Amino acid sequence: EKGGYDYFMLKEIAEQPQAVAETLIGRLTDAGEIMLDEVRLTDQDLRDIDKVFIVACGTAYHAGMVAKYAIEHWTRLPCEVELASEFRYRDPVLDRSTLVVAISQSGETMDTLMALRHAKEQKARVLAICNTNGSTIPRESDGVLYTHAGPEIAVASTKAFLTQLVACYLVGLHLSQVRGIKYADEVGAVVAQLQAMPSKVEEVLTTMEPVRELARELANSRSVLFIGRHVGYPVALEGALKLKELAYMHAEGFAAGELKHGPIALIDEGTPVVCVVPSPAGRGVLHDKIVSNIQEIRARGARTIVIAEEGDEAVLPYADDLVRVPRTPTLLAPLVTTVPLQVLACEIAASRGHDVDQPRNLAKSVTVE
Ligand code: M6R
């Protein structure tokens, strides 16, 4: 049942190209339109929206953080993202023109369910992004977009995360098309780029041997830090979460711009820091800023593990270890940059002799508060 893999997690990591493809199937027309009839929200409903709120927990929350960048850019609607466990006990400002997107692999996470009930009480429209057919969260939502990743058995979420990203992109692009705004031209190009993502994820998977070797070297580290900017920031958080839950190792993700406001004091001789570098093509400023962050931490003794696009030469002088990913537009890059971080955490945990699929103290779906 593990299909020849030692762990379900490895199998699920390997299934990601297919899973990403499944999330796209039937939702893109040849003309570049996004067809989301199944969400059960009419075009008029979507035109009436003036604000988007995303609620989720854990890895699904990181998908929501990425979605915020994409949705705000493509739709020009304000979009907030919040941990469901915080949102549900607040008094958020919502009304019938707010779209609340609840992201959940299992569809049973108690905090996310309570957040969506909280939103419905205030008449917000609720859309679920979910991987489990007929589960509670989609049943209680106004509409649902299923991710079709197939069952995810390992406690650590991998293929569900990538497909949540894809579903979020589809929602953002659909909103943009229906509302007919400024970035409509760009949307057409993004649709084509999305279709290329399964093969790019596949390409990343074929180059993971050096990451496995690196994992063995890092297995006894005291702590691993992760930095990123823009959509690389949630990827850094996701990399750190994977390492905590699987390797029981101290790991933390930071927005690279925040380093000098405190976290840089953590850097010591040999501290491994995984740096998620955005494409130099997309937003040159972002790229250059992170390169100077990498330079700074390296000058303070960090071992820099750099995840950067093919052809990005600027990182070469500052990378102790370099992991290449295929060229990808900035907003879609988390689909490729997350994969090496999953492999890294899985291999570190395995080297430390942990049960990768069933980490201590954790359950696959958190149905308690
Ligand atoms: O089923 P859900 O997507 O609602 O679960 C949310 C989190 O519990 C989940 O993503 C958790 O953080 C994973 N174990 C992370 O790998």
C-alpha cells in the first residue's frame, strides 16, 4: 500500500505532480477560462464581494498566506488570512459581501469549522477548499472546491498543501476573470504557466539526491532556520513546521526583512539557514534584498542552504549548499520551492530514527479544540 516507498510521506511527496494535475483537471478551458461551476457561488455573488478572508490551521494556513499575495494581486480585493483558532474568538468585521475561504485537507478540523460557523453567523459567504469529499467543512459551506489530491495518510501534509495552493490560485484567477479587472491579461498567461506546473514539480523530484545527502549532514543540528520574502515567507514557515513535526528539532521560519529586528542574533558559527530565493525575473528588488540578507547571515557564520532558480548566478558566492528549482513565475514558485523542504524534513526525521508517518503527539485531523 506504500507503493514500494518506506513511508506514506515519501509516496505522497512523489504523487505531487499527479495531484497538482488532478486539481487542474476540468477547471481550465482551452480559451484560458477558469471554470469553477462546482463552487456554487454565482458570478453575481462573486462580483458582489468586496473583501476576502482566509481561515485555516497549520499547513493549510501557509497555503492561505500564499493565496493572499496572489488574490490581492490578481483581483485587487483586500484579502486577509488568519489562523482559524484566532479568528473564531475575535470579532472580525464581516458581512454578506465578504467571502470567507476555509482551507482544510481533512474537512474536519474543529477550529476551522468553528471559524466558518462564526463567519456564517455574520452572513458572510463561505467557500471551502478541501480534500475530503463530503466532510463537515464543505457540507457546512456555501460552496466547495475539492483539491482531488487523493487520500493523504502521513500526518505531515505534503500533496494536500500543493493542491491547496493550486485551488487558491484557481479561486484568485476565477475572481479576477469574473470581476474583469486590471490584471485580466496577466491571468491568461498564468493559466498557461499553471498547466506547466505538474512537470516542473516532477523535475524537482528528480533532483532531490543532494537534498537527501544534506539532510544526513544536518540530522544532528540543534536548530534550523528558514528565511523567505513575499510568497517565500510562508514557504519558509512551512519548511520549519515540517521539520518541527517530523524531526522534533527546533526550527523557525522568518520573513527575511525581519532578521535584523531580532532573529539575526540566533545566527552562530555553522547555524543552518535555508534561504528561499524568489525569481530574479519577477521582482528584481525582492531577489536582490534576499541575496543581501544571505550575505549578511553568512558573514555571521551561518551555513546557507539556498533554494534558487536555475540560472540565478547572483546567489553563487553566498551559497554553502545550493538547491536548484525550475524557473517559475513568482506567485507560483511555492509549488516548486516547497518540495525540497518536504524532502529535507522527511530525510532528517528518518535519519534520526523517527516514525515519519506518525510523529509523536500529533493526529491527522485535529477534531478537538
Ligand atoms: O485537515 P486540515 O488541513 O484542516 O489540517 C490542518 C493542520 O492540522 C495540518 O495542516 C497540520 O498542520 C499538518 N500536520 C502539517 O503537516
